[in-house]
Amino acid sequence: MRKIVTFGEIMMRLAVPGHARFVQAEQLEVTYGGGEANVSVAAAQLGLAAEHVTCFPDNDLGKAARGFYQKYGVGFENTPLRGERLGLYFLEVGAGMRPSRIVYDRFDSAFANLEPAWFDWKKIFQGAHWFHWTGITPAISANAASACQEAIVTAKEMGLRVSADVNYRRNLWRYGNTAQEVMPALVELCDTLVCTQGDAEDIFGIKSSSFEDMAQQMLERFSMLNTILATRRDTLSANHNRLTGLAYTHEGLLETPTYEINPIVDRIGGGDAFIGAYVFGLHHFDENQAQALHFATVASALKHLVPGDFFLGNVAEVEAVMAGETSGRLLR
Amino acid sequence: MRKIVTFGEIMMRLAVPGHARFVQAEQLEVTYGGGEANVSVAAAQLGLAAEHVTCFPDNDLGKAARGFYQKYGVGFENTPLRGERLGLYFLEVGAGMRPSRIVYDRFDSAFANLEPAWFDWKKIFQGAHWFHWTGITPAISANAASACQEAIVTAKEMGLRVSADVNYRRNLWRYGNTAQEVMPALVELCDTLVCTQGDAEDIFGIKSSSFEDMAQQMLERFSMLNTILATRRDTLSANHNRLTGLAYTHEGLLETPTYEINPIVDRIGGGDAFIGAYVFGLHHFDENQAQALHFATVASALKHLVPGDFFLGNVAEVEAVMAGETSGRLLR
Amino acid sequence: MRKIVTFGEIMMRLAVPGHARFVQAEQLEVTYGGGEANVSVAAAQLGLAAEHVTCFPDNDLGKAARGFYQKYGVGFENTPLRGERLGLYFLEVGAGMRPSRIVYDRFDSAFANLEPAWFDWKKIFQGAHWFHWTGITPAISANAASACQEAIVTAKEMGLRVSADVNYRRNLWRYGNTAQEVMPALVELCDTLVCTQGDAEDIFGIKSSSFEDMAQQMLERFSMLNTILATRRDTLSANHNRLTGLAYTHEGLLETPTYEINPIVDRIGGGDAFIGAYVFGLHHFDENQAQALHFATVASALKHLVPGDFFLGNVAEVEAVMAGETSGRLLR
Amino acid sequence: MRKIVTFGEIMMRLAVPGHARFVQAEQLEVTYGGGEANVSVAAAQLGLAAEHVTCFPDNDLGKAARGFYQKYGVGFENTPLRGERLGLYFLEVGAGMRPSRIVYDRFDSAFANLEPAWFDWKKIFQGAHWFHWTGITPAISANAASACQEAIVTAKEMGLRVSADVNYRRNLWRYGNTAQEVMPALVELCDTLVCTQGDAEDIFGIKSSSFEDMAQQMLERFSMLNTILATRRDTLSANHNRLTGLAYTHEGLLETPTYEINPIVDRIGGGDAFIGAYVFGLHHFDENQAQALHFATVASALKHLVPGDFFLGNVAEVEAVMAGETSGRLLR
Amino acid sequence: MRKIVTFGEIMMRLAVPGHARFVQAEQLEVTYGGGEANVSVAAAQLGLAAEHVTCFPDNDLGKAARGFYQKYGVGFENTPLRGERLGLYFLEVGAGMRPSRIVYDRFDSAFANLEPAWFDWKKIFQGAHWFHWTGITPAISANAASACQEAIVTAKEMGLRVSADVNYRRNLWRYGNTAQEVMPALVELCDTLVCTQGDAEDIFGIKSSSFEDMAQQMLERFSMLNTILATRRDTLSANHNRLTGLAYTHEGLLETPTYEINPIVDRIGGGDAFIGAYVFGLHHFDENQAQALHFATVASALKHLVPGDFFLGNVAEVEAVMAGETSGRLLR
Amino acid sequence: MRKIVTFGEIMMRLAVPGHARFVQAEQLEVTYGGGEANVSVAAAQLGLAAEHVTCFPDNDLGKAARGFYQKYGVGFENTPLRGERLGLYFLEVGAGMRPSRIVYDRFDSAFANLEPAWFDWKKIFQGAHWFHWTGITPAISANAASACQEAIVTAKEMGLRVSADVNYRRNLWRYGNTAQEVMPALVELCDTLVCTQGDAEDIFGIKSSSFEDMAQQMLERFSMLNTILATRRDTLSANHNRLTGLAYTHEGLLETPTYEINPIVDRIGGGDAFIGAYVFGLHHFDENQAQALHFATVASALKHLVPGDFFLGNVAEVEAVMAGETSGRLLR
């Protein structure tokens, strides 16, 4: 069985039930999430082996976060329990033209204070075929950035495929270095990148007229890159989106059918499901890009229809939608 | 007051709250349901006397199921508490293009193990004017099929009107006989049948080009039959359906306006509400088929807008919609 | 900081969770609401000082109602705790073409039995710039009508602006006098009125061909009136409405863009949010009627997207929608 | 099967969950209860036929109350749906030395406004062997008192046994007459009375040194009376009570063992369970007073260990405790 | 009306429902609490005017915390909304011999980063008669300690009475200074102190053989001090405590009866209720120390029987227990 | 790290919330449990590696059960997903003298229909040091008994220590063979046995005057046995038990202090925690029987204070109680 390894922070997510506002909340729903770890969940649900590497605080909340992911099949054999606090964020769920809102409380977390020496990447990557990281990790702290770099270099040396989700969040970069300084060297070693036109311009200074144009420039700029992925999301309202998958390789542009997502059950983690399903899809469809992209797009759309950050489902469910079964008819 | 009698199994329904998946469920919502008993609830809510006949296991779960129906006005004067287990099923509620799913766990139930001798149909039918059964009952066990046949024959002898919902579920027929062997003799004695083109072909070998064509052939084949009923459902998504009522009698085809059901609150029991409301409607509208059909279709549509298996409402509510009040404006 | 004063009854609202019917309810969600007090909440949320005047029963439920409003910034410095019962109403939430329904249980409340002498309006209005009342208050009892009249007269004498929401509910007027007898003298002293064509005809005998026509006649009839406000609501279903704001002044008719409200989270209090936000908007936009009306309409629409009777939000959120951000995109 | 008939008001009970105070409640738990109807539930659970007679308001809340009792086997064949409001009360649950508290809101209910002519007691009592009422009913209104008197007289004429729970609540008697004026004539016709020393003194002017003394005087005063019942409750805390059953007949005093109730799950309805189980017990134990009293006391104690107003259990459970099984050991 | 002012941090409290462990929690119950602010709630519930001074972060969580306290009658006229995060803590509720556990996450909060200049104590204390602070505040940051000192000095100058709860938490003092360095100068100006023998030794180096001995030494050491308060808690289990009030003044030692607290509903805030009720009690009983102490002790015991951090109740409830009504008998 | 392997069925547990009865349940709390698997959870929580071997049905419920255990650190590397149904049971929680009750619905489960050939015990036991089974497994079906026997024989051959919990449930043995026929051969190969006097007499015909007497006879009868374990439970009520640990080896009898369990949060799984903690304890205390027994008894007592079937806690928590900290004092 092929194995993916992911690296990044996991936070506690505290969501107001229903559509109430923060000030009304008497209870908060607890789940845990992290963009990279969510990729591992999707891959594990679909049938890959998956290990996530992170740093949990050495308290009951860290253990709770770990157990939450173990339930869905993700391993943590190389994750230390060290440090004081688990980053967290508060989520309020919008409706119609009222947006959902997030209040972050993630600074000074155990992950931000990790030491690169705690991670033996040679050991971690044994038996793995894919490594995935995101632009969130090098934004958190200098140490997190170093550990991420070591991981990428080691993965590449050991022959793993390396993917990243650029995911630029300006207000996270607080420790001194900027994304513009740090990211290019990290992206340099990747094969596969999820990137928007906006991120390409903000971080790499690449101005573009279209996804295709941007992707082409990126492939030229970063020689090891061979695939740029993205989803196009039409946000009709907080409850109704449309999703289309896009990929650009040296073979040119691929685009999937557009899927209606209505009503959205949970928006968070849609992009992570896309990547996890893409990694599985390449394997499942013998490296057929078009099928993998289609599979990933449908898995991402289905993720929006389940509460929590995770894609929870199986291959047959995704393939049924790919085959056109989008009516949601009751299955007895 | 006119009285309907129904016969069939009642199961515990364990539904995952909201749109969570089975693997996420920490709580399950308990209701009870059975296609035939649901017909009695609709009839009782609208104003008919209603008794359901079944077999409950002799334990607290059987009594809980009975109480659940008594609350809504259905009597159980002739139902034994005998046997070991209550059949049950698990329900996961979909959204958008993600279907709802049912996991059945109903074999070897108290109902499946009933003895025909436990039911004194002569006594049961005293004072009743209508008997309703479905194709689920003879599928469950040879004994259930026998009891059902005795009930139909006795009902007919005593002058009751007899209706059935064909409702073919191939994977239920496990005890040796097939629907093709058993059903024709049972349908032979019915006046009114709910039947789809697919069921007519699968069970009775009747190929047809339209509902009307099928219904015409059915009336020719089964001489006592005088009405074939159906609803046409357009499944736009798990949350959005459209419903139209259809009836075919010796007078020809009747078709109701089409009703939007959006958002669906609970899909289960929509067909049962249709039948219970039709039986009431015939009485209420002095046997006017068109009005009864319209009434039944609206009641079925309204059922989808209430949680649980049951039609819960009154005549005025149904008639308001029939009169065109479909805007859902707040009633103070 | 400008200050609004409102006067009227506050009731306990007991709502069935989800879309269940009354007969299914095992729990009821408790909030408190009153059309006039809800106006104070909206004004307080947006930044005005706000005091509500009412009469609570002298028991734990009265104190609970008071605390519920204090949480959202409304003061009750001049509200007695006297009398026996808190009026209440039961709410069942519809879906699609099934309407929401209210069962009132509000007679003989502490508010209905208030004594006008308990309220020292001179003291109450000190420091206030606006007084708002509705046609519900004079309907409740002769004493409530007297107190309301004293308040209006005093407010006018002290130079406050006075607004009213006509809000005619025929079945509330039980104590002997009719709306037709009582209301004209009260409206006589108002500057600003929320009024529909139907209410204008029923209470003031003004027949009209359009909102504009009605408003023009009202301004002619009541010499102090300078503004007639309304919202036009298209009720597509219990879940989907469209809302447009309307105002008529001596300058002529103003009309806002139309806003989609889909899915409606909570319909109650939409009109109250409109008024509270309008009062704030006049202040915020330096008496610009068009901007105040636009602001009020958006605030009202946003209110429908939050559970409970109250507008809960801030100025920036309303202005973002006014600026065209209606896609409900996640805010991190 | 023997049949008991009971007569009295049923109210909605709105209880704060857990041990929260009214001011904290965001949800209220809805059940329905009435002292007389609760007696019918206990009798029906244990195996008697049971019908309750009351007047429900003609709205969804009245129907919900009726369904709530039907679920547990109580019939309402002779109960009209007429009038406007359902009486209700709010319950806050104490702990330790903090008492539970009730806020009543029951005046002007549909039951208070009933017409005696709505009840055909000759028809109602057909097939019944026992009639039970309480001192609450004649306190509610002159009409309720009249209907109660007619019921008692008719029951006596038709040979039913008649029991009453004196249950004196001074602040309920608001309509003009007093308990001292009304009750003696009603008690005159009873066989069996639940009465405390305090009630005997307050209503009948009987001063006594002990339960036995009071009961002896009562039997002398009211010639048809043959049994005085009571439970002695030691209130150690809101969570811990001790209960002993007492009966006095012409044979003398009977007293049961004392039962520990710790922790109390729900205190309301304990006395009603005692009476319902006593009526069943007399039948079950062939009129053996000591056994019936013991059975009734255990049933009452067990009622405290179940949420809601009702005794929910069966004969075997009560008899197991009577036989000494008080350890609460898990039953697999 | 007399007015108390309190100063200190307010945190979000996230409690696991029931007795589940952190790792099991799918939901957390949200309340807000702070030792000083809880004192204001108790005082406000009992009838004093109360204002709390703190610093909330300028986000929805800060506003939610503020609203939570406003509901119970505490004012925040002088509290800025500045800074980034609200401190928080997680609570797991024990049972029997299993202790409750708290995981703190409170560093770097908005309160820790406050500027002393944001608080105009002269204005704040106008109209107030009492100021209360605790040893938590000077532990949080140098700035918090400075602001606290300014408040104490100003209060003293303006003639307010000043009380403090020593409440030594070694692991909070992280910013450089120690409690031993900071606290003596602050306590110097207080009249009334809550202090345990352990705290007296740890902070002031006062070794003692008994509460009385310690208190005597404290009064000698700090010349303005005139009252030392404490509660003696016997912890029999997580569910069962016993509580006794102690006070030492120049008149000597006072000790209240001992109160059983069983079962404990919520342990947090018991000490805060004691102080708030003591301040009210002095006023209510015309400075009678024995009565104020008794009142405070009962209020503290009753606080344990209500969920959340707050004393919620009224004077009559406390006085009923003082008068011996400890049986928890239902109040209708 | 040492590793324990356990083998047995896992069922879905559906528990009525609070103390409600089955007939009242609108929701059921879902957890999963199995006596043998619960032993693995306790061992994994305390720090051993743990794998459970079972057979789950190949549906979403089987996967949900697996995820539920994975969360707490138990592996399922050698467990097939085959068959149709997951056994389940319904639990109603008693109070005081009212017992908790279980309704089983476990026949014909996927586990009952397992094939012994699906389990490669040589592979399974690699790296393990302990194997644990119970008398439930050979009771379920002939195939389960065969698989269990193969496991025991293989474990013994490979040098693992083997323990069993006799746990005789007469009504489970339905497939033809009896416990008396099957169990002796299986117990023959065990080192360690949990056994009561009743079970020893019922299954092995050993009559005894005390635990010590029984244990001595057992050691004589089964030559490989070296330890008999038991807990003595005093059942004071459904909420209050006392627990004492007992062990008998060739060195004689060991007995621990008695621990109060009050209030019981969840009774199920107490014995499983005892065994899992004993296996860990032997390792942790270098085979010191007295310390291991003490540790196991405290862990079992603590298990009763947490909801669900599992011991959830750590070594420090158990050792704190062993050291005398039984007051349940709040840990900040």
C-alpha cells in the first residue's frame, strides 16, 4: 500500500452550533483540523496509508487532537508531545449572504515552538511515496520553516513525490521572514503545486491573465514542478457554491465538469480533500491526470456535504458521482 | 367514523443527527416506522379511526414502538407482544448530490417469526371499512405471507376495500418463495394499488410505455382492481424534489399539479402519507377521485417538510395548499 | 451618544427546535422578544444608547427576560417588576411551502395590567433623542393605551422624534376600544411611521393604489408625519424571501435594491431590525434618507440570517453588504 | 380488565434542564402532567384500563398534551377540545439544600372554563370500577367543582369505588368559594382518601396527634369513607428522601417498610404513582390492604427514580423491590 | 444604592459536559468567569450596584464575554475593548474520588497587555463604596500589577473600602517579579482580606498554628487591615464538600455553622460568591460581622448548587437557609 | 514496548440518556464496547501496545466501531471486515434502588459467523507478550470457539502469557455445546484467570467456601494456572458501590484496600479495566503482584467515574489514588 506523509499544525476548532453568532453561543462544537493533516485523512479514507507529522502539546488537549485523527486512520508514530498550548480557532457559520467568520487564536502554540531536531525525516519517510506540505507551516515560526525545509530536502533525496498548497496568509507571517523570502526555495523542490493566480503574484511576483498563463509561467520558473492544480469556486452564497477542478501540466490544461454544492454543510477542508483525493487518484487511475483531477474535484465537492474538516467517504461514492449520479436519491 | 386497518412490520429507526456520517455519530435519533403503520398515522391525524396490526417483541423496545404510534392516535388492540427482537435500520441523511443511506438490520425479527394463528381477522375487521397492506409483508417470511393472505381474503369477504402498495424490494425475499410467485394471488383481491412501471414489469411481467399504459394493463389483468395510484418524483437533489400525483381508473388518467419540496426535511414515509391521505380523501370528498388524489399528493408533499416518518397535520393545512397557498407565509 | 427609548411588552418565545411540529416537541428553545424592545437591541448593537420601558412580572421569568435584553446592551432603569405573568408564545418553524405557526398565550400579562402612573416619562426621556412605539401596545389594554399616549405626548413636548410601527393585529384588540378609535390620535403626533397599504385602509380608511399613493395620503392626513417607511417582502417560501426597502417623504419615493434572503434562519424580528437600523442610520449618515433606508433594509435582511428575534451584528457588516458583498464568502 | 377513570386538569410542564436556574435556561424540557391523569398512567402501566377526562384547548398544544398521555396507554374518548389556553408551569430543579421551585401560570385555562354539560358521566363510567379525583379540581373554578360533583355522584350511583387526594392548595381557591365550603360534600361520597394531618385540620377542622388519630376521626366523620392513605416523606435534601406508606381502615393502622430514594431523579408525581399503584394493587392482591399499600409505596418510590411525572415500569419491577432487591444491581 | 467596583481578568471557560474526559468531548459548554468579576455578579444579584473593570480583546469573543456579565447586572462603563486574545481555560468535571481538572490557556491575553493609562480610577470610583481585587491580577503582568496598585491607592484616597483575595498561584507569576515582592505593598492598603494559612506563609512568611493565629499576626503586620476572612472546606469527594465560614477581627474569631454541599453542581466561583455576599451582607445587616459572615457562607454554599461560576439567587433564598431550611423541600 | 493482544466481539451500545426509560428515549447515545477489546483500551491508555482481533461487518457501522477504538490507541491490523450485522445492545441507566437494564440484540452477528481460517495467529502474535480472551467468545458460536482455541494454543506455543475472564453467561450458549463441555480445555492453557465462586461451581463444578478456597482448588485442577483474580463488589445502590481487589497465587491471598465509588458515572467495563490495568501493572511494577493488583483495582474504580466502557486516564492518576488522594480535590 502506498503511503503519504504530511507535515503541519493541527488546531482545535470550536464552532458555534447552527447559524448562531459568537455572542449567542452556549456550547461550541469541538473538532480538530489542519490543512496538511486533513489531506492525510482523505488519503486514508480512500485507501492509502497515511502518517501525519506534527507537534502536540503534552496535555490532554494534545492527546484528544491525536485521537481525533487516529479514529480516521491517520498514524502519528513520529509526532512528539511537547510544549504548552494547542492552537485553536473559533468558527461562526454564516447563511445566505451572511459570511462565515473565523477568529484565530493560534500564536505561541506547541507547533510554533517545535525544534527541527525532534524530527528524523529519514526514518519518517521510510516506505512513503508522497510528501505534502503547505505554505502555512513556514509562516508559523522560523523553526517550523526549517523543519519544513529539512523535510522537503530529505523527501526529495529519498525519491518521494512532493506537493504543496501555497495557501498564502499574509497575517500569519509574523516572525521576521516573509513568504517572498522563504517560499521560493521550498517550492523549488516540489513536483506538484496548488496555487491561485493571486498567490502566484503575491509571493512569486508572477502576473497572469488566466490560470493557464500563471501555471505556464510557474512551470517555467520552477524546473522540478510538473503540475499546477486549483479549483475554481463560484461563491453564490454561504450555502451555495459551484466547483470546477483545474490542472496544468506540460501536456496543457485540464478542466473538469462543474459541480453544484447546495446546500453546503461545511466549507472548511474542501481544498484539503481535493489534494488528498488527487494523490489517491493518481495511484488509483494509474497516473491518469484527467481522471485523478476529476476524482479529486468530486471528492472535494462531497467534502462540503459532510460536517467537520474531513472528507469522509469511499471510492465507490466518489465514482458514482463521476458517473453522473448527482441526484442525491436515497440509497436503501 | 370510518376505520382503516393496516398490517405490517414496525422497525426502530436510528438516524444520525444533521448531515453527519455514521462514523461520526455520537447520538442517534430514535423514531419508529413501518410503511403500513405510517398509513394508519396519516389517516388518524386526518380524522379516521385507525388500527394497526403487527407483532412486537415482548420487551421494552416493543412497548416503546407501540407507545410511539399510540401517541399519534393509532390503536393496537389486536397486536401480540411475542418474540425476541425488533427489526431496526440506521439512517444517514444526505445533502445536495450526496444521497441519504440506509443500513438495514431487520432479519429474524419478532414480526418475521409471527404465527398466522395469532390474528383473528374476523374480529379485527369488525367496524372497519378499509384494509391496507404492502409488498414488504409477504417478503419477510412464509408466515407473514400467510397471515397477509388470510387478512386479505377475510377483508374481502367482510366487504372491506383493500389496497396495497406493491413496493418491490428484491433483497428482502430470502425465505424461498419469490415475489413473482406470491404477489399475483394477493393483488388479485385488491381494489386499489400503488404501483410503478418498474414494479409492474419485475413482478407481473407487464412491460409498458407509460404509467397510463401500465395501469390499463393492470386493470385488465386483475379484475377486481379499479384504481392504480402513483406519485411521480423528480429528484433534483437530496434536498429538492418535485412531486405529482397520478391515478388511473376505468374513467381514465388523473394528474395533479406539481409541488415543489424544497428543502426536504425528511424523505421517509412520503408514499405512506400519500396512501393514508388518499383513503381519508375519498371519504372526505365523497369518493371524488380527482379531489382525493390532489389531497393525497399535497399531504405527501407536506409530509416531506416534517421530521420523522409520519404525516403530522390536519385537513385545513392540506386544503390551504390545495387552494394555492404555497408561499409558506408565517401564520400568527 | 444618541439614545433611543422604546416602550412595549416583552414575551417569552418558546420555539420547537428544527422543523418539528408542536406535538413532537420534547424541548423548546427559550428566547424573549417584543417588537419595540427588538428595535432597541438593533440600535444598541449598532452603537446608540438604548433603553426599553416595559413591565415585567415580579418573578424569575420576568428577571430572566430582563437579563436576556441586558446582555445585548439594552437598559431597563425605568421598568417595574410588578404583576403575575409573562406573556408568551409558542413558535413552530415551517419549511418550503409549509408555513411557520405561532400560538399566542399573552392575555392578562403583567404588561396588560400595568398602571400608567408607574412611568415617569419626563425622567425617562431625559437625554434621549428618539421614542418608538407600535400599534401592539394600545391594543393590549386601556391602561397600556393610556401609558402609550402619555409617552408620546411627553416625548413630543420634550422634543424627541417619535416613530411608530402601525402593525395592526385585529384579534389583539379585546378590551373594548378599537384600533380605529384609538390609533389616529396617537399617530397624530408621530414623525415617522411604518405602515402597509392594508393597515392604512383598515385603521385609517385610506384606500390606495400603491405604497406611494398611500404614503402621500397619510402625510396629508397627519400633519406632523414626514416619513412613511415599509419593506416589500416577496415570500417565495418559508425559506426564501426577497426584501426591498421603501420610504416616502415630502421629497418623494425612495426604493432600495432587492436582497435575496435564502435560506431564512429566523423570520421573527425582521421589521424591528429595519426600524432600529433606520434610526441609527439617520444619525450615522447625517440624516441622509436614502442611505439610512438602504442601511435599514440590509440590516433587516441580515437579521433573517441569525437565530432569535434580534439583529446581531455591527456597522461594518451592514456596510459590506451595501457595498455589494453578498456572496457570503468565508472571512478568515 | 378493570378500568379506572380520572378527572382533572393537565398542564404543560416546562423544566429547566439539569440544575440551572430560570435565568440561565436556553431550553426547557416539555412534558405534560396532572395529578389525576398521572394516576391513570400508573394504573395503565401496571395493567388496568384507564381513561382520563379533562378539557384540552382546541389547538396544537392541547393535542400534544393528549398524545403525550396516549403514548402511555391512557384513553381520552370523552374529553372535548374546547377553549383557548393550556395551563402551564415552569420547574427549576434544586440540589442538596437548594429547593426545586415551581412558577405556575395556570389561570384562565381551557379546563377552568369547562361547562359541566360537556361531560356525560353515565356514558363515561360504563365498564369502569373506580373513579379518582383530587382537591385541585374543585379549586380551579365553580364549573370545575360542579362537574366534579356530578362525576362523584354519578360514580357512586353506578357502583364505582371513589377515591380522592385532598391535596389542599390555598392559593388556588380564587373563584369565590373556599375549600372549607366545598370539599366536605364531595368527600362525603368517597371510600378512600389520601389526606395529611395538615389538610384534615385546614379543611375539615380536625385536629389530631397522629396520622392514626386523624384517620380515625375522618372515618367517624365521613360515614362512607373506609380507608385513609398517606405517605410519610423524610426530606433529607432535594436529592435524598425516605418514604413510608401508611393506611388506616376499620381494621386499624398499616405501615410499610421505609424506602431510601437517593438520588431523586424527579420528585413530581410521586403521590400520584402511589394512588394509581394502590388501585391496581387492591385488584392484583385480591383486596389485601397490606400488600396493596406495600406495592403502592414501592411504586411511588420507584417513580422518583425516573424523569417526568409518570410511574413507568411493570409489576415485576415493583415486586422485585418488595421482595428485597433494593441494591440496584445491573440486570443483563 | 451602594456600589462595588471590581478589577481583574475575565476568561472564557470551556467545560466538558457531564463527567466525560477531554478526549471524549464533542462539545464544550461556554461560560465566562473571573474571580473578581464573579464577586460583582454576586453583589449585583443581591441588590448592590456593581461595575467590573477589565480589558476585553476587540473581537466578538470579548463582546460575548461582556454580554455574559451584563445579563446578570454588572456594568462595564470603563472597560476598553483592546488587544487580541481572550484568555481561556478548559474544565473537566470529576466525580467521587476522581478530581476535576483545569487546563489553562491564558497567557498573552488582552488583559495581560493592558496599559495602566487606559483606566481613569478617579472617574471609575465615583459613587462607589467598595473596591475588590485579588492576587491573580498582579501576577499576570507588570502592567496589570501597576494598574492594580493605582486602583488601590486611588480607592483608598477616595475613601472606599478595599478588600482582596490573596489567592496565591505560584505558576502564574512569570513576568519577573514575585508575589513576595509585589503583594505586601498592595495588601498594606486593604481593610479586608481573604487569606489561608498557606498563603500567609508563602507570601508574607507568617507561620501559624491556626487560622486565628495567622489572622492575628496579619492584623498586627498590616495596620489598615481589620478583617481576615476564610472558608474552611472539607473535601469528602468531588461531589461532597462541607463549608464553614471564618472571620477574624479585632473583636476576635467568628465561625459559622457548617453546611453540607451534596451533590456539588459546580465548584468554581464558590469563594467569589462568599466575598460578594459578604460585602452585601455588611450593608444588609448594618455592619454586623457575624450576620454578614453567616450570609456569605450560605451564599457560597448555595453557589455550589448552581451551574456556572456565578451565585444566582436572592436575599430571601439565602436567609431561608440561614433560618434552618436546609431540607431542599419543593417550593410550589 | 510490550504488547497485548485481545480477541472477541465488539458491539454497538445504544444507551438512553440520563435516567430515562427505554419508552421515553428520543435519542440514544452511541458507543462501542466488548469485554476483551476494552482490556486493550486500558492497556493502551496506560502505555502498552495493544491490538484487538475481531470480525466487523463490512459496512459503515463496522468501520465506525473500528474507528471508535482506534481513537484510543488500539490497532486492528488483523481484523477482517466481513459479514452483515454488528451485534448491539440497548442500555437503560438506573438510579438508587432502580437497576440499570440491558436488552441484547447480538445474535447472528458478523463475529458469530466468522471463519477460523481468517485469522493467522502466528502472524498476529509476533511481538506480543500477552493474550487475553473471555468466556463470552466460545459461547457465541462453534466457529468462534474454534478460533479462540487456536489462538490460545498458538499463544502458548509462542510463549505468550494467557489470561481469561471466565464471565459465564448461561443464555449466550445457544449453538449446541455447553460451557461445561468447552471451557475446561481452554482454561487448561491459561496462566491467569478472573473467576468468581459462582462461575467456578457452574462451569467447573468446584464448590467452595470462599474466594481463597475456590482459587486454591482451581490452581490444583489446572496445572498451568498460577493466578486467580477477582474484584469484590458491594452494591449499595445503582449509584454507590465499593470495590476490593483479590488475587490468589501459590504465594497465597492478596487483598487491596476497599474503594468507594460514589456516584457511579458508568458501571460497564469496570472488570475489563481491572484486567487491562493488571497486565500493565505487572510490567510497570516488575511483576510485583500486590502492586499490580492494587493498581488494577484503583484503575477499575476510576473507570466507574468516566462515561462509556473504557478506562480513560494515565498512570499518574492511578498512582495518586493508590497514594491516598481520594478526596477528588480540584486540580488546577
